[in-house]
Amino acid sequence: MKIENLMSRPTVRGFEARAGLESFGAMLCKMWSLPPITVTWGPIASACIDQQGNITLADIADDATVTRTEVARYAGFLLHELLHRRYTDFNARDGRPYVDRLHNAIEDAWIESRCIREGLTGNARGLLHQLIRGMVDDAPATVDWSAVPQYPFSLAVYLRQYGVTVPVPASLMPVYREALRRLPACSSSTDTLALAQWVFSQMQQQPEQSSKPDDQQQGDQPGNEQGDGQGGQPGDQTGDGKGGQQGQQQGQDGSDGEGEGEDQGDTPADAGKAGKPRANSPSREVEPQAPATKGDTGGTFTAQAGEARYKATNPTRSLDVTIPGALRYQVRRLFENTAQDWVEPGYRSGRLNPGALHRVPHGGEDVFTRRFERDGIDSAAVLLLDLSGSMFGELDNNLSKIDTAAACTWALAETLMQAGVDVAILGFDNDLYRLRDFGSTPALKTRAMLERIRTGGSTNDYAAIRLAHQMLLRHHATRRVAFVLGDGIGDRANAARQVRQGENLGIATIGVGIGYDVRSVYGAGSVRVDRPADLGRVAFQKMKGAA
């Protein structure tokens, strides 16, 4: 869905918003001849980008309701991060935390003004203005704008000149004005760093000692959405709050304010309003926020899966499973498309029935036929096969868990495909693998892959279920089912949360526990299989219930 279509609707569901925003990012990369991006959705406060160009945005749950304003704000964050990718030199750093924060603020304003000046995208001013206005509106009412930690944020707002203001100490106004005058002359991140160093030197000369920034102050570094004042290292993609949130690069996370709007002029309404520090007011930096994480989410999610690879020399496992013919037949009847059309004679209007014309001389008037149609129900299913390290152990009956799961996966896939269901298969450990896409991979190739596939690693079942749901939500089918075959040893809390979200959107998720009870994740939608033959006794009955 295009971003324009998203923003034309008052509200959209979370999965629609994510897909539209990812498409928006891909479109910008194509327009600007940038390499494709990877968007990760995670539990962060705003947005960040690392030196490899990977972007992380605050997560949105599949079933969340997202307003037009929130979509625009997310689009502003995404646009800002891609501007860093286009213009910012991530190696331009001073090394002193406070100077790097000032540089981040100046770099933010520089890349945005350059984007508008060069006309890179028509709606940039509106998106970025709405973004910075939301950040300023979200600032706590008790914040002390005269405190040193607030200066980078207030400088970032002032330099944008978009009609959005925050209080600036009167003594700093000459410094801010001169920085604004010098900003258009900057042509690189090296220039903006030099300007940040000049601003810092001027702040050091402020008459009041209490307002002087300390070049050793260990505050939030650039790229830090929610640092706790303990510094951090550039390029940290998985901050834990001690070094800041994700992607602590020089000026590339939008953390010190971002957005655009109307011209503000050189005499801001905020000049001289900072006054004395308020009693009991916080001194830590204002932390820019994206819309609060929308809906019930957790963990991180990237809507990507790699191609499955396996060695032809891997030993072949048996996929033969004996499923009673009666059960296979019942499942096919449940899932097959039951669309019908038929013709009935004996009507007084409709299409003439030549076979009834002989009745006309005798007063017969019902010599017409009518055609009737009954719509069928299209079905789609995604099968998820756990390929984590724990699956390569043995069950109590000396059967391998992975061999049992692979055999059950093939039995489910074969039966569903015979019923006309569009089937996709994903494998997962800590990564995701496409074993079969909807309507593409031939059945024999799918079987050969399941016979030899080997991996290992951790169990990211949450991301696998979420990707399966996303694939199903984009499918045209009316009836959508996901099957997860594994031992249930993964991110159970987030996986269970995602199962509930799928239910809210009309997706049934069935857990097939291989040697384990997986009710803690899938609830009533779960069965236990200790050997492949159990699939015919329990799993197919559960499948019938889901249908």
C-alpha cells in the first residue's frame, strides 16, 4: 500500500501501516539510488539507523489501530533516517559526548534543510514538520529548558526554522542565531562537526558557571533515544539503556528532534523565556519519542526470510506418514473450494429451455431455465517448521524430533495441496527460511528440501509466527491458517501474544508440539505428536476444527 493511500484513511490496522511504511522506504531508496534497506520493528522509543543502513522503528502490532497522524509521524522518522543514509558521514565524530550531541542536533537540521532545498521528495516539509511538532508537544511540562542537557534539543528545534519552538535562554540566542547563519555554508558532516565545536566553545564562555556545558559530561550520545547518561559507543545496534538505544551513530538517529514546517524567522517567541531553573524540575535531556509502541508487541521483527539452503550430501530422512484415508478425505472436503454453479428448469422467465418447448401448445409456461452460483471458500496455510538446535535431539521413543516434524510437515502440506489450499512453508531457528512460497515451488522440490534440510541455533518462533501472519494477511484467501511444528522451546510469551493478535485478525494458529505440550503458547489450538503416525489421530482432527 502506498503511503498516500495510508494517509488518506482515518485509521489503518497495524500490519497495513508497517507494509505501507516499508514500501515508502523502498520507494525513497529507489528514487535516491540508495541500496535497499532492511526495516526492523522493535521495542525502541523512536528510530535509528546503523552504519550498514539498517533501520529500526518503534514496533506496531498487527492488530493495532494506527491513526493518520501516527502514520505521518512514522513516515517522518523513516524519511529522516534515510536522509542520514544519503548525506551523513558516520565517521565524523568529536569523541566528547556533549559535542557529539550538539553535532547530532546540527546534522539533523542540515540534512533536512538540504532535502527540502534539493526537492528530493514533495512531502518532506510536511512530514518532518509534523514529526518535530509531535516531539515538542510530547516534552514533559516540567522540563527545565535552561538546563544544559536540553541545549542540543533546543538547538535542533531552533535551527530547523519550521515554526516550532521551545524556550531558549536569552544568553544563548546570539550563539543560536550565528549557528543558523553558518548552517547553509555547510557541505558535509565534517563542516557540521566544526560548527558544533564552535557552538560548544561559545557555550563554554557563557557568564554563568551553572549554565556551562562540561566537555566530559557523560550524557546521551548521538543515536541514543533513551540513554541513561552513561555514554555509549558508536554503531551500537542493541543498546541496553547504558549506552543508549539502537544505532548510536553521529547524527543518524533523529534523537535530538526532527521535523519541519513553516518558517520561524530570526526572532523566536521562545527567546528569554527559560528563566531560572524550576524547583524539582528534571535536568536530563528531553527524549524524542515515536508514537508509543502501538499495540501489544515484544521482541524484534523483520519481514524477511532467506532462501533455504541444504547440501545434497545431507542424509535423507523418511517423510512417509500413514494417514488414514478417511481422515485425508474429510480434511480435503473441509478445505477444498466448494464453489458450485448449476441450472434449474421450470421457470417462467430466464433462458429458453428448448427441451420444454413441446409443452407450450398444452398451456405450459415454465419453459425457461435459470443459472445459480454458490461462492466457494478459498483457503491459505503457512506451515512453520522449527529447525533450531533443540529439534535435533531424540524423543522418548528414540525418534528424532526434526525427522518427526519434517514428516508431519510434508503430510500436512501434501494433504492441503491436494485439497486446493495455497500452501507456503517457512523454516526457522534464529533466522527465517523460505522453503516454499505461495503458489510457486513444485511439490517434489519441496519434498526433497524437507528430506535433507539441516540447521540449528536458537528458536525465534515469535518472528516466524509473525511473518506467517503477515503473509496470510496479504493473501486473498478467506480462510487462513498457520501451523507451527516444533518443541515450543522459544520466545513463548511473545509467540503467545502474536497468536492472540492473529486470532483478532481472523487467522487460526495451530501448534503441533513435537514430543511436548505447547498449550502455554497455542492454548486450545494445540496438539501433541510423539511419532509421525500420531498426526492422523490428533492433528488432522484439530485441523478440521480450525476449518
